Amino acid sequence: MILNGKILSEKRLELLTEEIKESGIRPCLATVLVGDDPASHMYVRMKHKACEKVGITSVGAELPVEATTAEVLAAVEKFNKDPKVSGILVQLPLPPQVDTQAVIDAVSPEKDVDGFHPTSIGRLYSGHPKLVPCTPQGIMTMLAEHGIELAGKNAVVVGRSVDVGRPMAALLLNADATVTICHSKTQNLPAIMQQADILVSGIGKARFVTPEMVKEGAVVIDVGINHDENGKLCGDVDFDAVVEKASAITPVPGGVGPMTIATLMENTLKAAQAMSCNPAQ
Ligand code: GUN
């Protein structure tokens, strides 16, 4: 089974459009973009476009590459205070002179649609999530939509980032999987991966995951966005080889990626619904 994130995300976005229309709420996403990294600009553009598609208003603050921490904090604070804004997203990475953790900490937890604030992470890890990071939440949606059972399964997450690995592990644990988190210092990585019923790879190495590392019938989720030696976009998983062994697998592109943006839209509506002073009310 190929887990097609493009089709599923389009379906979710259509449902969300209806839900927003019927809710009478007009959610608003505010983005903060610092510097001129082309990939970051492209991601933010895609997010604004998705907003427009589903009926979410969006606003953006753009700061120059030499912006200070104080300037970025001021942009965040302005959106925190704005009652029309229901969700705030600071596009990462920030330039090196900016204190990224201070910026993440400054986002109001009620508007933290990225789910990176310590309050959001604490809620998730204590088993009472509100706003959950979009990529792992999108993966959970995909697994649920395809009826993939998680309770009691061995789940192995490769990567321990705040946006993917850690929240992914927490979500799988909350769903009663037995979870192992692996990372760059893990010993005998292939042997651990081989035990996985559910394997999530967020390593960032082109076609690193080969069939020898995958258990027969495993569900393989590829979070990698890499370019191979010919410049071709590919995931962490050697898809053509692993597809023979997996019971379900996500392609790159068209797997996890589109689900991330759909989940961001869902989080923005969720934040708007939870806001006591909604602009439409
Ligand atoms: N940069 C790469 N991934 C992400 C993400 O999920 N959220 C934000 N804000 N920036 C990112």
C-alpha cells in the first residue's frame, strides 16, 4: 500500500474548507519570515496559498537577514497581542544571530500552531496535547485514515528533532505503541530498525534506509527531503527497493510533505476555535 499524502491532504483541505465556512469563524495565520533563504520563502508562500484555498486569512511579517533577536521578538509580540490573529508561525531556521529558542518561547501557546513551544511539547508528552507539530500530526492522520493499528506495535523513530522525532515519538507513545528513539549516536542502528513494525525516518540522508534495515511487512514513513547525487528529490528511504518489503510506505514527494501543510491549516482552525475572543464573535 502506497500512503498517498497528496490525495489525502487534498481531501482534508476540502473538508476543512467546508468546516470553516460552516463555523462562521475566520481564522487568521500570521507568519514571521527572517532573511532571504529561497526555500523558507517558498514554504511561507505555500502556507499563505493554502490559507487562501481553505478560507483562512493570512498576514506576514518579513524581516531582513540581519534582524536582531529583539526585532524578531517584537514581530511575534505584535501578533500575540492582535486579537484577529489565531495562529503564529515563525519560519525556521532563523539566522544564527537570532536566539531561536527565545523566539519559540515568546509565541503565545494559544497561537502556537507549530507546536514547538515548551508548553505545547509538555502537553504532548504528558498525554494531553492541544497544538501538535504539523509533520508528526499529519503522519498520525495518515496512519489513522489507512486503518493502521498502533497499540502494542514496535515503533522506531530515527531522529530526535523538536519538529519531527520527539513529537512523533510522543504521539506514537500516546497511541500505545512501544517506542524507541534512535539518533546519530545510536549503536547498532540497523538492528534496532529491523525490529520496527512502524518505522519513521527523519534522518536527512538520501536513500539511507535499505531493505536490510526493514522488517517484512513494516509500515515505513519517510520524512526525509533530500537531493541525491544527481540533484533529484528523494527521501531517506530507498523507495524502489523497500516498497517490496513494506506493507505500507510513503513516497517522496507526495507522502508526508503535503500532510504537513494540511495539518497547519487544521491547527490554525483549532487555535481559532479555542480563542475566547474570536474576531467573528
Ligand atoms: N522549517 C522547516 N520545517 C518547519 C516547520 O515545520 N515549521 C516552521 N516554522 N519552520 C520550519
